[in-house]
Amino acid sequence: MVRLYKLGCDMSDKASGAKGQLTHVQTDGDNTYYLFQPKGLNPETGLPVDSKWICAWRVVDGLKVQVELPIELVGTAVRDRASGFGGIVTFVELHINGCLHALIQAKGEVKKTGAMVVESNFDIRRLTGARVPTFGSDGAMVRHMKKKPSPAPSTAYVPTS
């Protein structure tokens, strides 16, 4: 169990003063980041204003709750059954609807550029690995997916300073 701010509740960002909601949380057990969606629409596009990853100290008026997350996945090797992408879990991510994702960093570098392979985000139900939670039978997996559908993955927290 981990104590985190509850997703979907109204709150404010201490640094900017903006009001909004937390929609995702990424944690490795020691470091925790929240995806903050400010209230409001971009007047030029009519779309929601851009969300931003923030640290916990920036959350004002947030409600803390106990959340069960598979933190034991962090630091372990996993592989995505669909694509074959594999690497080490760097963060566990909880979406507002309850879906769990893992951020995975592959070893090595891109041959053409020499850059690190980009960290990728996967629903944990697609993963295999020694510490990946199981959901029992195929029927249990289907029920779990209906109860907690997987949204499109978000981008990982990237420090800006």
C-alpha cells in the first residue's frame, strides 16, 4: 500500500496557482509525480489546456488515500506480449479509471543516433515477468479489462530543470 493523492479531486497547483485535477500518478516507491490537468480550454483550439507533470509538494487541497500498487515491479525485467518490447520497469502508473501501467526502459541505444531507446508505457496486463500480477483465467482478465479499461498511454514524467 502506498499513500498518494486521490485522482480526480479538485485541487490547486502551489507553484502556478492553477486549479484542476490530478489524472495520473507515476511512482517508483521513492519518487512520485502527478499528471495535473488544469481547468479550462485553449481559446484558439477549443481543446483542454495542456496537462503537466508535477511533484507532490505542489498539490494543494488534495486528499491522500491508501492505494494498492504493484511497486515490486519496479526494477524488474518484463516483456510486452504484443510487441516483444522488453526492459526494466522504472515506474508504475495509475490512471484515473484504475488501470495500471508500467514504464519500461529497454537496454542499449538506437544504432543510427546513439540515443537511449525511448522509455515506453504499457498496460501491465500485457506484460510478462516474474513479478507481474496475474489475473487468473482469461475470463477474469476480460472482466478486469471491462471494469478498468486501459486508456491510451501518457508520456512519462520528464524533469524540466
